[in-house]
Amino acid sequence: MASSSSASMRTSGEATPPGVPSSQSSREASREGTPTKSVPTAAVDNTPTDSSKLKTFLGILKKFIGVSDMAAVRFSLPAQLMEPIPNLEYWQYLERPETFVSIPDSDDPLERMLRVLRFWFTKDLKYIKGKPCKPYNSVLGEFFRCNWEVEEIPPPILDSNEKTNSPTATSRKDNPIVVSYLTEQTSHHPPVSAYWTDCPEKGISARGFDQLSAKFTGTSVKVVPGQYNDGIFITVSSRDNEEYRLTHPAAHLGGFLRGSLYVTVSDTAVVACAKTKTKVLLQYVEESWLGKTQNKVEGIIFKYDPSNDNKSKIKDVSEKDVLVRIEGCWHDKIYYTVGGKPFNKSEEKHLLIDVGSLMPVPKIIPPEEQQLPNESRRFWHDVTDAIVGKRYGEATNLKQDIEQRQRDKAAEREARKAEWQPRFFTEQLGPRGKPELTREGRDLLKGMLERQYHLEESRETAA
């Protein structure tokens, strides 16, 4: 629950993030024909044990030593090494949608940038509250859609500059704000998906292409954005189409030898808004030489010239240009100080967000009878049912059947010299990392906002 006063919001020892609810109901609707609310876990406790699965997985990974990009190989794993969740459902960034919809509400550009950072630090809750997993490989043309309902709007961060908003959270339980999401696998070689998040009521949307490049180093997997993954692009139409670009840092997936997977980040992430001439550099600190994960992050918000954007390291930015300094643990509490003074010399440290107190918010998913055959939950239903039921041989056979159908249909298209066309996005890969919606894509999102889930069958499927 939000702090009830501006004074408590700005206290360095505060345990609750400013205005971000610490939990939300995860009820699962049971009536037939009713959309379900669910938070698919990143891992299910089934046999074989996690440690034995990791040992088997490590044996497979050793075959990829020296391979420049494992993700491009699209290797197939036996079902017992996978978690029962579709890739398109797993890869999304609205674990806490209230942080996203609150971005446009301030008239202060610095406040809006801080709200973008509040959203940024919640987007990877799946790694903090769960463990990394290997979801199903998406098939070409597969898609996933869902809604979120926001019942509480976080209060301002820099409350001293706010005149139109209350310093406490705003309840919307009687009239929730709806956020809709669509993602489609637009390319198979290379494996790329396009996504679009939309909240017309608040005048904000986000889009991008998801693609990973992965390399096994012998003890860990290094994961970096792929060629077509240029980051998350947030557009605030209610603020004269202000655009924020958020780039993904490189990460390492480790713990294979310990028998427990974990993610570390040791790279720089950048958030920039050319219209307001504000930019963020976030430096994720590498784990210590003893191997103990720190999950530390430090950063700055500063004024920059978009026509001469040559600052890529915190040390290169003059103290007089620094507006805010950021420091903390991206698994726990993140603090900020106002002004260019070094963080450790600042008298007042304010809590930006307490990530450790948060859990992912449930998605609202169309009932299965209103999903199309190539819609993620329905498409993988039989495989998921078999894995959850611990029928791993059956699950592997079903997964191999899907993979063979995809190869057969790809051969058919090649024989008739037909190029695959996505249904909801205009291009497979697209320029500058910014996908565009087709008319059907726009209509789908409009229907989701109106809770109208019916869609015509896809004219062509790839599996």
C-alpha cells in the first residue's frame, strides 16, 4: 500500500515503495467462458529434480562451446527439461502495469523519467521472484494476448514539483484502467517476436522486437539483445508523442555447477528521451570475485544534447549536468538523490522503489474456447498438460510433432515460393526496432480493451 504522506515517501529507511502496491489478488476465474487471471510460475516442482535437470541441461550445453549464437540454432530439448509456459507469454515486461500507466501523469519531465525508471526496475520481477527457465520455443505465427487491470495508481515521486496529483496513491478499484498486450512470432530464422502494449486511457503505449543472442562460455550462458532487438520504445501520446528508448543490458545465466540457476547483470542500460533532452545511464555492477551476487546498480539522470549524444559512461558526465543519482540493489531497494553531488555524500536519499516487496500482477487471458488454434495457451495445451501430469515421454512426442509440422509447412511455402507474412504486424523484422500494427492488430487490441475476444481463424498457420 502507498505511503500516506510525502514525508514518509522521502525517507531513506522506508520499506514500502512510493505508491506501488505490495501485492494484488491472483484469483483464478473458474466459470466457463470467463477470462482467467493467472500468474504462470517460472518453474513447476515436478520430477526430475531441478539439480538433475540442470546436470542434463549442462551436458547438452557443452556441445555448444564455441557456437557464436545458441539462440539461432533453435535446438530442441526433451520435455522434462522445459517449464510448461509458452515463450511469448514468458517474455513480457508488464509485471507491474501500474508503474507503466503512471508515467504520463506528471507535467514535470524529470518526474516522468523517474517514473520510467520505476517501471524499468519492475520489468524483470520474473527473475527476482522466480527462477530462470526454458519455455517452449515459439512457432512462426503463434501469438499471445492478454489484459491487465490497474486498480491503484502510484503517487508522484518528486512530490514537491507536483501540483495536480495527490502524494498518496489513487484508487481505481471501481473503474480499473485496462492495459492490453499483443505479441506475435514474426520470424523463425532468426527467431524474432514483435510486441505492442497499449493503454489509450492514459495515452501511453510500448513496442519492440524481442530477440536474444546467447553464447555458452563453459560455466554460464551470456545473453545479449539480438540484431533486431533495439530495446523497448515507450510512446506517450498524451505528452506530444514523447518517446523513450530503453535498451537491454547483457546478462549471464549461471548456477549450472551449483545446481540452482540465477541471473546476473554486468553491463550498462540506457534510457533516453530526445524530446525532453534527458538521459539515463544505469551501470549494473559485476558480482564479486568470491562469486557472491551483489545485484548492485548505480546510475544518473542527466541533461544531454540528442544531436551530440556522446556520453556512454557515468564518469564522462559532468556533475553540473547530473539531475538525479540512482543507487541500490535491483533485487531489492533502489534509492535516488537529487542533484549532481556524489550519492554517498548526499544528505537525503529517497526510496524510488522497493522491488523486493512486489510480486507479478496476474494477466487476464481470454477463455480457451475463444482462443485460436495458434494462440499460445491453446496451441501448447496438450504439451503443458502432459508436463504438468509428469508424462514426459508423451510431452516430448507432442513437442516433436509440432516441430515436424513446422518444418513440413516451411517446405510447402518454399516449394510455392511464398514468403511468410505476419498477421498482426506489418513486417517480420522491421526497421529501427519499432514494429507497426496491421489493421487486424489494431482491431485485436481494440477488442481486448472492450473485452471482446472473438477472432476469425488465421488464414494460414505455420504449424
